[in-house]
Amino acid sequence: MQLKIRTLYVIKMVERQKVRITVLKRFHPSEVFKDNPATPLEPLGACELYRDGQEFLVGEDGKMPEGFCTSAWHTIFGNVRTLAFGGNFPWFKEKGVSISCCSDGLRPVVFKLERI
């Protein structure tokens, strides 16, 4: 008779932390390009979804804040998740901080992400 021994691994889950998202700057297309590389169907200004200085809070559940642009969320979510799980970015002196932007190439929005 053979006796099988199983190893039991206990993994401690890291608690998520809240992350504050602050809109640092919304760019007008003329600030990004002298001449637009593609012609928009309608004249574009800076993103209308946000205002500079606006803040959003990501809770411990990690869900996208209400009123946040889905496309921008998709772009910055990896950095939000890293901060929420306690990670840091080695290219910033500050711990728990990241600067990210949405993927709108004509009128990007720059966000500051802070673990709180």
C-alpha cells in the first residue's frame, strides 16, 4: 500500500487599496498636432467628459468609477490594478503613484493615479 502525501499551500491574498484618479490635463488637438493627421467628422476640442482637477475614487472592489470613460479605463486599468495591490513603478521616486493617459491620440487626457 502506497501512501500519497499532498502538500497544502496557503496563499495569503493581498488586500486591495483605494486609488484616487485625478485629471491633470485635457489636451486640445492643436496642442498635440500642428496639423491633424486625420480629419475628424466634427471639430474637436479637449475631451468633454472630464474637467481638469476632477477626481475619481476606485474602491477596494477595483471597479471603474461611475462616469469614467470606458476607453480611458481600459487604457489605465493595469496601472490602477498595480497600485491597488500595493505595487510601485520604479521610474517614479514617489511610491504609490503613476501618471497615465487615455489612448485618444488627437486629444489625450492625462491622469495622476495615487494609492490612498
